[in-house]
Amino acid sequence: MKKLLFIISLVSVCAFSLKAQKWDYQWPLGYDAEIPGVPDIGMLDFNSQLVKVDTFLQDVINFGIGASGSFVCDKETGQVILMTNGCRVYDDEFNIVTGSDTLSPGSSYFNYCINGNNYPVKQSTIILPELLNDSIFYVLHKDEMISSVFQDAVSNNFYLTTIVQKSDASFQMVSKRHLLSIPIGVGKVTACVNHDGTKWWTWVVGYDTNVFYKFLVGGIDTIQGPFVQEVGGVLYNKLLDIGQAAFSPDTKTLAMNADDKKVKVYDFDNETGELSNFREIAYPDDGDYARGLVFSPNSRFIYVTSVSNLYQIDLQDNSVDHIAYHLSVDEDNWPVTIGYMLNGPDCRVYLDAGSTTYYIHAIHQPNEKGLNCLFQARALRLPANQNHEFPNLPMYRFDGACDSSIVFPVSAVGEAMAMGGDVIMVYPNPVASELNIQLSSFSKSEWASIKIFNAYGKLVKYVKEIDSDSFSISVEDFVPGIYFLQYLEAGEVRAVEKLIVQR
């Protein structure tokens, strides 16, 4: 009985530890622009109970971090400690970790990493912290080559690299192991915790097969597997090429976005690693490429993107809602679309813009059905351009753990921006016809303005040259629904209010 109670206590402690960690509280985002005075790597920071955008690295050479890369933060402080672009691993001071300078040798490495700044394969690399030892980290990574046999990009090797933090706080690679050396699909390196919170489950699938090779990573054994299972339909590499894959926060479901506009969904047993109940959930074929996929924190909804469109799939009845359409250009004429997605520590879902632009979108209430999820286009502006898509992270939000008290939004320079508060007051809200606006501190300026966006990110009203600290705006021609009002001074967003228009 005492042994059983000890095991139960250990599992409870591990589960609590997973919910309290800060492994993803800083997100380095960007690419090596090599433009003097322009930050190369920006940061989305969730520490200090505040969402901030900030500069992380400036004037770096041959480094960009996007979907081919990954990172991990110190679980106590939330500060970035390791990051990779898929080519090599760096510490927080941008020193290459000894021994990690050639992660995945092969044609793609030599074409893109020797003289370039970014490994080209999306979701090909992921960093996992050892769950029972804070000084050990694992890097799972794949190679890529163009196969004359398959006439396609294919991975032939799956690796596990182990990195340790030494007593002087520096890092060193201590081993690199081949886990598989067979043709496997590119990308899709994902991970979630096992049933007792002590190890990570990960998987790869054979090239154009339905054969999964699953591994347990961590603990005394470091690696267990492969556990081989043939399940579901054939997963064709060309359909899954750039579509994102993810585990649900409750670790009971695995899903992949695919170019046939059918999300591949499996039930997952995080104790045995068994996959079951394969099904395909179709969403509208809008003619664009399948891209992002993420689960809501409560694991009920799957969000998928296809370049300009965002959809929500309700796993309770497999219904599909179209949440948003967004296609615009930024100040440098780069397209702003909708790409990969990640669960944030603040209970929101963040969406990249799918290109080297500054902007990040947000879903403010991802546990809510339909438009009530509150998608906001261009919710944040980074000081540096992104590298197409977000870096690759494991499912850190174990069992939906997040902190809804973290304040949003922020200004472009990382200072808190009121969600109304002392800057602006709007009433009534909900509103039917006339919206009253009161500004707390205001001096007449042609640079003060109001913008109102609908839930799809479309600008529906623009009030220029505000000449009073108290005025009204008519919303009689607005379709009932959710809107976002921005108050700007000299082009900078000072405050944001969510509006509800109803009749």
C-alpha cells in the first residue's frame, strides 16, 4: 500500500510540475535580415504577467529561427536558454553548443546550413527538456534529401542528440544517436508527455505508409523504442509536406493538417503509445495550401489554417466553422496571411503570418465555439521580421495548463497597453447604434485616430483626425458580432477595446 501511495504521489508531483513550468515563456522569432539597425530576432515574452514584444538578438549572422527550429526556456525563470535553427544549437548568448554544429548532415544541411541561416524542413527539429533532470536536454531531428527513387523530398535518418548544462552554466553535446535509418516522411516532429509526466512520446511515420515508429524519450533509459504500429490510412508525404501536426493538451489526440483538406485524427493512449480510431475530418477546400494546426487548451477544438483562412473543428460533433479570412500586405509589401499556430502560456492561441512580416495574429478565447473564440488579425507587431512560421514546440500546455491572468495586449515597444482602462472608455458595450468614446488624456492632433476591425480582421471603420476627447461613432450599419476598436496616436496603437454589436 505504501508503495502504491508513493507512486500516486510521484505522478501527482510530476503533473503539478508540468503545469507550473515556464519552458515556453519567451519565444525568439525572426531571421537574419542583415539590415543595419534592424533587429534580426524579436521576442514574444510572457513573463512578468504581461505579454511583451521585444528585441532579442540584433546584428546576428547566419541565424534565423522558424518552423525548422525550436527553443526551450529555463522552467523557473522563463528565460530562453537553448535554441536551434535546425542547423546547429545555440545558447542564450548565441554561442554554438559544443558538438552541435552539424545536426542533420545531408544534402539539405549542406545546401542551406553551410552558407545559409536556416534548415528548410518544417517541424524537423524539436528541443525537449528532461522532465526529471533540469540539466539535460534532448534534440530530436531529421535529415532531408531529394530522392531520385521517390521523386520527392524524404528523410532517411532520425536522430536523438543529448545536451547537458555543466556546472559553469555552459552547454555541451554529449551524444548523438541514430533512432531510425529508413525512408520516413519529412517534418512532423512532435512530442507530448507520457501518462506519469516523466518522459516524452514522439513518433515518425514511414514514407508514404501508415506505419508509425514511436519512441519514449527521457528518464534513466533515455530512449525506448521504436514501438511499431500500422494504423489508419496511408499518410502521403506530398499531402502532409507543410501541414502542421500537434498533440492535444490532454494528450489523448494526435492530428495533422493535410493538403487534401482532411485533418488526420487519431486517438492516443499516452501510457501505451497506441494510436487508434483513425478518422479524417474535412474542411472547405478553398484552393490554398494546408498549413497550421493547433488544439484549444480544453482539447475540444482543432484550429486549422490554409494560407488566408482559419477554421475551427469541434471534435464533439466534427462540425466546422469558418472563423476568419485575412490577406493583406505590410509596410514593406510583404503578404500577411495565416500560418502556423501555437498555444500560448496565457491561454491564447497565436498565429504567425506565414511570411517574413512583422505581424502576429491571436485567438483570445480559443475554448469558445465559433466566432466567440475572438480571432484578432495583426494583434501584435514584432520589432523584427519573422521567419515565415513559428518555431516547433512540444505540447507544453499539459492538460490545458495556462495563466489567463497574463495581460494582453502590448505596444510595439514592449510597454503595457491598456485594454481600455485609463486610456479610453467606450459605452454602451454591447452597443446597438451609437458608440460613445471618452479619451482620458487628449490634445487635438491630426495624428489621433480610431480603427474598428471585424472578427475577420477587416477594417470596417476609420475615424481620422480626432478633434475632441469625447465623441460618438455610429455602428448602425455593422453586422451584429465581435469587433475590435483600436485607438492610435501618431500611428501607434495606444489602446484596444473589444466591442459587441447586437440588435
